[in-house]
Amino acid sequence: MKKTLLITTALICSLSLMGAGCDNSNPTEPNNTNTETESTDALNACNLLTKTIAADYLGTVDEPTLRDTAGVVSTCSYSNPDTFDAITLLVRRSQGDAEAATVNANAKAESKNLSGVDAEDVSGLGDGAYWAGGNLNQLNVFRGEDWLILTAFKDDFSKEKAIELMQRILQN
């Protein structure tokens, strides 16, 4: 299971296009350089994927693992210690509307190369969303300058379940 988690994490990181990276450091203070359209909220994926949401889906969960890369990428993961099921939300923040539009277009275009299947548009979530099935099984949502990627390692994780979970996440 851990090997699958590492491979999927690597795939998620590879999707974090245009200079964003992943590391294994402890959470750091976000780098908030204010622009006209940039969100002033600190980037913290665990503020979106809460322990309540994770526990409602997985059952008993450990405390979250939070990774932050200079306020550009934040990843929050929860796991069930009994079943090893897990759920992860990666949030990648762009530095403005132009970069966000480029990231969104590039991510969707690259999705088939990573997943092995065409991306499926999903309506009603954020400013745009798609399901990357195949090898990835992840829901990608674009909301303002943030790109949210939801992945779970559980037998019943489907496009429908991901949409249901993302609707709750977007309420935070």
C-alpha cells in the first residue's frame, strides 16, 4: 500500500506544473506576495480536507500529514490505521489569473498521458473540474487561483464519491 501511495504522490507532484514542487519538509509559513487577484488566505489543504470529512469517509483516521512548499503547494493526507485506506488533497496556488489559466489548460492536456484515459469534464465544482480516471482516479478542481486534486486509496473511490467529497471540501 505504501508503494502505491508513493507512486501516486509522485504522479500528483508531476501534475503540479509550472514550478511548483513537492518536498518532505515540515509545514512552512506561506509566501503571500499580494497581487490584485491573489488570495490572501494562507495555503493549508487541511483547512479544506478536514478530519471530520476524512473520518466520515474512512472511519477512524490518524492525525493529518500536512506538507507545504513555500505557500505554493499544500498537501493534506489522512489514513485509517486499521485498513490503510487513505485520502489526500493537494492544493496548488497560482500567482495570478494568467498563470492559473495556463496551469488549468496544461493539467487537463497532460491528464491523459498520466492516467491513460481521456479526462472527463465535471460540472458544478469550482470554476471548472475534471475526473482523471484510469491509473490516477483523481478529481481535479480549479477554483480561482487554486487547483485542488483529490485522491483516495479505498476500494469505493469513484468519480461519484470524489464529487460528493469535493462538494463538502469546497464548503470550507
